[in-house]
Amino acid sequence: MPKRKVSTMEETQLVTSPSSAQTNTIGDAVQYDFSFDIIPEEIILHIFTHLDNQTIMLICPLVCTTWYRLCHEKGASFWKQRCVDGLPKRMQGTQGSPYYLQEEPTNVQETSPFGWKWWSLDLEQVDDWHNQFYRRIMVDKRVKMLALELAETRFRATDKFRTIAQFGDEALDMLLKMWTVSWDLLLNPDTAKEEYGLVKSKAMSQSYWIGEMIGFLDRLRFIQIIRQMMANKDVKLKDACFGMERCLRQPPHASSSDLINAPLVFRDLIEQYRNELKVQFPGINFSDPPFEAVSYLVQSLHQRSHNRTGRDNDATLLGAAILGRKGYPISCCALLHAIATELGFTVNMVGFPFHFIASYKRRTTGESIFIDSFHGKTMSLKEIKAFGRERQIVWNDRLVEPTSHALVIHRIANNMANTVAQMTENLYSTQQRRYLISCILTEMSSLQLGLAEHGWRHRIRYVTNRYIWDTLLDGEWPIDASIFDEQMNIASADPQLIPPKQRNKTCSEGRELPQYKVGHIFHHRQRHYTGIILGWDYTCAATNEWMEQMNVNSLSRGSQQPFYHSYVIEDGSECYVAEENIIWSDVNHQQSTSFEILSVIGRYFDVYEKSGDDRHGRFIPCRDLLCAYPDDG
């Protein structure tokens, strides 16, 4: 049989060259084995720029001796290019962070490199880019497997986070790529691009857990920075926060330690203002009443702080805290107490739920007057009781008893812990500041801080039980807000501890079957917010204190009707809702794909969809949630 015809002289030379091809005869057929070695080096390098990393690293050296030689002799520039230029792409609108996404879901991927891995690396100091590239492939493979496993089930989540921590910044390469693709699958309904093992049917949970890993690594970096700065006593907190964008909502009590220590700085200023106070308030004897004097002092300090000269800058926190800036009620009260003591007044701190106040007794009448250090006003006992009734607080005289300094510190620590555990904002700058200051105040280990849902909430519960009247958990956050998530963690670790809840009548004999399923969207009949059902109980499983506080017995069906754990879309909080207050509803496309919603509920759901069985859309539960509620699939 004649040999294959060639069309050009170059092709003839390729075929007849003994160094470039071999001829194998199989029967009457002639087979030519082509070799890449006769191709110029620059063309080989160009060809391999279009191949994936694993193929370049593991397969190409076996089929091309020229490539093998380039890898070890002249390939430094190529490996460097693959390492640096192959980094994940920045998401549109992130402004250098993975935590904020523009509302427009189009053009999710930009062309500019992110550069996370090499943010602190001197590229000129790398000796072997070939080994750097090989390690990157191995790390990416391991990280991708861990991320997909964690998105599938939270079982042994601590071990997965611990492994991710060992990789450090190297893990960010693959995580950011996967995180970008997962959001592309969520926000662009028409996209069919499924990479790195990510699929549309689980895009919500996958994006959530990948984002959690990214945030965890981000916290580790800041902890390392903090530990370095803590060794240098000359570094101040304001220097540590340099370059951080001012967050829209300050985390509660974030600067508590600064405010608690502030009276030491203000001591000489207080002495200086004594004469001015006597002029401002003729006849003042520094015993009664204290609030006007302290208020004048604070206003004066606040005005002087605007001059930004000398020691006057130290008054900024004090003035901002007491003169209307929200977020520091406990610290304000502690400051008020310290300043009043310096001025000669007798003021007691009072740990009141929802709030923090100070109290003093009038010398003439013996009447107790309460100072609202948060809003800067005085209230009588009658007004304090009315304030509590508005927030459905069951009155007890212990609520207005003086609080010790130890309890104040415990309450501040509790709020700091709760701030980290319950945060719902996703602004990158807010998280940076929270993690940063939390590290300073708590000196927690990296792993404990990263796994807030495991470490912090147990500490919160300990403080709550020990200091039951001295905690904001009775106020801003529901008493049982974290119970549902704790149950999920326990159930995933050992399903026998919390058996699954089924809807069949043999399991619920004598009970009222829940009407709604996990993932249903509802509108609250009385409070008019929109929520997503996370789980349910056959009857109210809350504590007697909670049922008394929420007046559950006044409901027409009482506490024996099904109750639902739910996520509030408007503010990101969790609530416990009676079935009679639920109106089956739906969310629009903008709500179902909003970053604020998806970045939180991806912990519980895989995807949002509409089907023929449901009149409205529904979030499909993740694997762990289906194990807890198997009939709600």
C-alpha cells in the first residue's frame, strides 16, 4: 500500500526525518508516530499555554523530550507566568475583596488577576518556580476535594477547616476560582458552565461553604498580623485599622476595651474641668444630680476633640460614645460611672436587658433616677418599667439592682462573642474590623475564632446561664436563637442523638402534623416580615421563660401547635414562629438571588426553584437538613 501523500516540502521532511518520526508496519497498514521534539521551543511554549495545569505538569513531560528539557533548564519564566497569571479572576464590584457583589449579575468574571497568593511574596526570591507550580497543583486538588465535601455535609467540618488552615494563603487560589464559578451558577440562570465539580443543583450550599473557607483564611491572616503587632506595644489600634473602609454599622461594643480604659486618660482633664463645672452649674456639690455635670463634661471633651491637637484626640471615643453614636451602651455606662466617681458622685451600673443604664438616688427624696447612657437622658422607675413592657420583658426587681464590675466585663465579653457568632452583615470592611478587634480582646486561637459556630456559642450559653439578668441575649437576640443550629451540628456529628423528624402518622400520633415544609417562604401574619422555614417542631420546644416572654398562651392554638425555626429575610435574624402566624408566600427573583440572603442560607439549602407540586417557589434543603427532616425533600 502506498504511503500517505504530503502536501508540502516541510511535511515531507517531517515524515522522512528519522529523528522526528518512526514507521510502524501493522499488516498492510503503515502508522507514523509524530514527535513534538521537531517543533521550535517558542511554539511548544505557546501550545502549552492553552492546556490545563495538570496536563502540563503530569502528561506533557512524558510525550515531549523538548518540553522535559525546558521544564528543568529554561522554563523558569514559563512556570512563573503560570503561577502568577493563572490566579483566579476578581469578581465585578468586589474592590479587592470576595465579600461584596454588585447587584448586576452580569459579567461576574473580570480579566484582571486577583493575586491573593503572592500578596506578600517577593517574586524575585523564588528559586524554583517549577516546584512552586507542582505544589500549587497538589494543593488545588486537595482544597477542591475538601470544599466539595464540606458543601455536601458538615460532618467533621472542624477537621476540614483545620486542614485548610495548614495550606494558608495557598488554598485561596482554588477557593476563589470555585467561589466565582458558584456565584456565576447562582446569578446567571442561563449559564451552563459547571467547573471544579460545582453544579447548579447545589450552587447555593457550595458557594456558602466556599465563602466560609475564604473568610476563615482571611481571619487567620489578620490574626497573624495582630499577633505580630501585639508583640510591639507601640502599635496602636488605630494603626492596626489603617486603610480599612469605615463600616456603615459599627459592631456592638467593638471598642469596649478602649472605652473602659479611657477614664485613666481623662483623669487630668476631669480635674481641669471641675472649676468650669462649678461655673456652669452654680451651687453644684458633686453629689446630686450627677447627670448634668457629666453631660457637660462630655460635651466639652467632644468639642475639644474636633481640634485634633495633642491629647484632645483621646476624647474622641468618649464623646462619640455618649453623644449619640450607637453601639456602645455598656461602655458608656462604665465610662459614666468612672467619670462620675472622679467627680465625686455616687452612681451605680445596672445591667438591664436590651439596654444598659446607670442609677443614682436623689438625696432629698430618695427616688431612684436612671441614666440612659445610650440615648443620653434620665428616666424614672415608671419609665423604665414601661420601656421593658414595650420589649415584652417580664418585670423583676432584680433587673434594676446594681451590677458589679465583674458582671459588666462578662457582659461586654458576651456581646463581643455574640457579635462574632451572630453577625449577618457581609461588608468586607465590617468583617475585617470585627475579626481584628475580636482577636485583640479575646486572644482566642485561630481555629476557635474561625469556627465561631462551634466555640463561641457554648461560651455565650455559659455566660447566659450564669448571669441570666445581665446579658443582651435576653434582648437583641431571642433566647433560643442558636438552638436550631446547635441541633444541626449535633445531628450531623451523631444522628442518633437527635432522631429525624418525620411526618408519617405513626411517628406523630396524637400530634398535629406541620402544614409547611422546610424551605417554604412565608409572610408573618402579625409582624409582616418575610421568612424562610429552616425546621419545625410538632409543638413549641422553647423554654417556659421564652413562652412567657412571647405570650405564647395568648395564641388561639396555644403552644401545642407546630412551631417553625425560620430565617428573617429583612434583617437576617432567626425566629421561632407559630403556625397560625404563617401565611404561605414567595420571594421575587431579586430577593432569591440577593447576596445578603444567599450568603447566609446556603448553610441550609442547595438551590431555589419552583416546581409543579408547590404553588410558590421553595428553597431545596441540603443533605444535612434532609437527614433531619427526611419527608421534606
